[in-house]
Amino acid sequence: MPFADQLISDHTATTLTDAVGVAAPDLVLRALPATVGRLGELSLRERADLLRDALLADVPGGYADLARVVRAARDGVTPFTGWLIWPVTSAVAERAVEEGTDAAFDDAMDLLAELTGRLTAEFAVRTLLRQDLDRALGRATAWTRSDDADVRRLASEGTRPYLPWAVRVPQILARPGVTVPVLDALYRDESKYVRRSVANHLNDLSRDHPELVVATAGRWLAEPTATTQGLVRHALRTLVKRGDPGALRLLGFGPASLEIEGPVLDGARVPFGGTLRFTAEVRNVGAEEARLSIDYVVHHQKANGSRTAKTFKLTTRTLAPGERVRLSREHSFRPITTRRYYPGPHAVALQVNGIATDLAAFELETPVDA
């Protein structure tokens, strides 16, 4: 993933300043030019907020004044696309909420839809959702019928409960299922881009409301298209890792009579930064064919001495009665930016159709240079 300074940079600030200056030559721009050189150590969202506040400072007046400048910049010859859209759409939403009228609110929703194809307005729409959830969801539901895939995606992505990089919308979290009608309208969308957002949105809901997610996915599977199975599989990925029986049944992974050997480790100690190797064998001892979702779970040592489990996909297999599958895996403990390892007792287990085996313990050794 690019660094923040590659997404919203001094170049972004300069481009935005130029676009606004051409669109509204009567304005004296001071705050926007002053952001150049100030982005420094700011996070991506802090950079977007800094440019948003500068734009609001440089375009005084009410919502209509800002909307007029933004639309003029959008239609102008100066580049008005890419990551500058985030602070622009955020400014539009902030000014509309500040004005507090239905007319400003509705026009801001329209303007976000007009701009979303130039990057995305998913972050800015959160401000309007927080202000008036029902009114904003009404507009988002209308977006699901748009001819523009970017706008349809905005309906799903902008209303996600746990949208990355975005502020939370407490009203969505407090009203389970309030966004499901938007997803119902889009799960059979012709655009893979839109369907991917629907799957991620439903996966977000699974954090807090697994029963709702399983019920929703079950309804969709009852009226599927050729793409529904794949969408549901992606939407249920977190529940499958948790071993949720309802999600597993929907995907065809029901109870099975199995004999499992392992995981068998190739050693009880793993060098820090090294690799854990293990093998296992799964045999179908039942009289029926068994469709299996086979994962493995690593129980990592934490800094405070407790453990936290993380599930990793191993394989999916269908075994005839009496058939067996031999498995092997190498799991790296090489340091990465997204996970920190601590030396000490660890363990690994298999998880087959949501049922975990006994733990196989091992020791992650202390780094040599510690």
C-alpha cells in the first residue's frame, strides 16, 4: 500500500489550490496554499482533514457558495480528480451539516454522488449519515438504482459499519440490519466492483451480528444468480474462520465423521523469524461424502503473557467414505509490519468444519540479538 505522502501530498494541495483558484478567481486563497509543507508527519486522514478545513476557510459563505465553487472546479480544465476528492467531499458534507437545512443536505448527497467516480465519496458520506441516518439512507437506497456503478458502490461502501480509514457511524452500529435493504438491492449487481463492496459490508456486520448475516446470506442463496455463491463465500469469510456453524452449513460444510491425526510438528522449538512446519491427516470414517473446510489456528503469545488466536486458510476438500487427505504447511514467523511476535509458548491446532483439534504446543525462541 502506498504511504500517506504518496496519496495526499504537497502536489495534491497545490493541485486543489489551482483548481479552486481557476474556478473562483474572485477568491483570495490563503489557507490552501499554506498547507503546502505542513502535511509532514500527519496520517492520511489528518491530511484530508487539513485540506478540508483549508478549503472551508478559503470559500466563505453558505453551503450554496461552496457547492457552486466545487461544481465549477469539477467542470473546469484544471485537474480535479484523485485524492484531492476526499477533502473536497468532506468539506461539502461539513458545510451542509453546518447549514442544517434539508435542501443543503440533499444537494450535498447529490454532489457526493457526482464526485464519487473521481476517487470515492465514501468517507464524506459518513458525516451526513451521522447527521440524519434515515434521510441519508433514503438517498443511498435511491443510489442503488443508478446507472453508474460508482454511485451504486457508494451506497454500499459508504454505509459499511466498519469502513477502513473512516469515522464510525454510531447510529448504524446501534440499529442492526438498518443497511441490509441497500445490500438486498445490490447483491445481484452486474458489477463485480459493486458486489465486492456488498460482500465486505456483510462481512463487517458479522463482527457484531452473525445471526443476521447468516439469515441474510441464506435469503440470497435462495434466490441466487451465477455470482451469488462467490459473493456469499467472501461475505462469510470471518464467520467461517470463527467456526460459525450456520455460516459453514450455508457453504455446504456440515457435520462429518472424521478421524484426524495431528497437527504433528517437526520440532518443539521455532527460531525467532523462522518457520513452523507441521503435517496432519484427515480421514472420512463416515458413510457419506464429506465436504471439508480445513483451516489451522495459531495461538500467538502476547506481550502480557496471554495468547491470541489467528485462523489461516489451509484447504477445502471433499472426501469420499474412507478417503483420507494428508496435509502439510510451513508457517513463517518472519517479522512483518502488520503483526508483532513475542517469544514464548505458542500452539497450533487444525480447525475442520469449525471444530478444533487439540493444541500442539511449541516455543518461539528469543531473538538472537535480544
